[in-house]
Amino acid sequence: MEGRSLEGKVAIVTGSASGIGASSALGVAKRGAKVVVNYSKSEKEAGAVAESIRAAKGEVLVVQGNVSQDDDCNKLAKAALDKWGRIDILVNNAGATKFAAHTDLDALSAEDWQNIYATNVIGPFQMMRACVAALKASGDAAVVNVSSVAGVMGVGSSIAYAASKGALNTLTLSLARAFAPKIRVNAVCPGYVATPWFSGRFGEENSKRIADQTAEGNPLKRVANAEDIADTVMFLAGPESRNITGEMILVDSGMHLSMTGTKR
């Protein structure tokens, strides 16, 4: 999807130093949008994403900010407006988790829950609030929340993560109503995604084994990579989805079908 259908638009992609966020930032840039690349801690990686965008003849601004902090959300919106005078697309991709078995109710502290919700739920809300006036002024604005199949099926890295993504899905519905008709709000819900994050955590060999096992259990016998998810983000951000709002699109190779009725 490297057309120019986003020509002249301005996009903010949170958590875009790597993985789905990086692929989404590069993707919208290749379609003509000017992009704010955001990072919390990974300055070097964010700079590399920015260089990739420049190499593709795109315009980019790199802004540090932690979306769990309201001041940083306002800073991100202001940076886009100061640089380009508009915001047309907001991709809420920044996320956090902590791995814990769903059966171990003592694995997560109250602070763990608060930290995960601060990034995964409060952060997207604060970003939407910071950008809403500019998005309404756009005339053709879209918000894409990067959620997870975990929020639909109650599975994933931890109960807190799954619950936070379920809350993000509900937030998507609530603000799709509140922001209509000027702003479309949708969510993409990936299943397992083969990104460097997994290989960094589990090692190349283990992450490949997990991906292969997951693919074998999926109806489509494959798992997505970051670019696959970015394709759906770009669809929801662009004019192709002009009649879609308040939707959660599962991009999981059918994983949710194989999960039905199973204990996780």
C-alpha cells in the first residue's frame, strides 16, 4: 500500500520506534503523510525509523514522550501542530505488558495493573483528547487504536494486558460515537506478531519455535509480521475505510477461531 492517498495529511504514531509502530509510521509516510515518530526510551531506534522515512522521501519529526503522562500527550500534539499546522491521523500504538500466567493471581501487583492501564488505556484516551480539536478541523480524520485479540478473547501475556486491551476496545466504541461524524475511530486487534520484541525477549530460536507453533494452530497456518498489521492500520487510516467506524478488526490468521472453547 505505497500509493499517495494520504498526501498532505499529518499523522502521529505513538510508540513508533520499533515493531508495528515503526512499520505503520513508514507505511503512512510512503503514502504521502507527514509523520510524528514517537518514542519513550528508544531514541536510537526512533532515529533509525526517521531515517527510513527520509530515505523514502517522507517528512518526519521525532518527539520523545510517554503517553501515560498527559503533558507528554499534549506535547506530541503541539509538536505536530507547530511543525505542520494540522493533525489528520492518530495511531495509538504505544503499549505495555508484563508476562504472568492467568492462573497466578498473585503474579501482578496493583502497581503492575496501574502501569499497564496507564499506557494501554489512559494513554490512548489522553492522546485522543490532546488531538481532538485538530482532528475535527481536518475534515477527514481517523484514529486507529492498536489493540489485541487478547482484549477480545481474554488471553495473552497477562490478565492485566488482556483486560487493558478489552478496555481499549470499549474506548474505541465510546469515542467512535462521541467523535462522529468528523472523526472515525477504529481498532486493529493483532494475534501473535513476529517482531524483534519477541526475539529480544525469548531469543531467536525460542521466538521462532513459538511462531511456528502458533502458526500451526491457526486456521490460516501463518502468523503476521509488523508490516502485515501496518497494512490494516493504513487501511483504517485512509480513505478506503471512509464508511467504517467503531470497529475492531482481528488480524490474527484466524487465531480467535481456534481459541474458542479452550482454556488459556
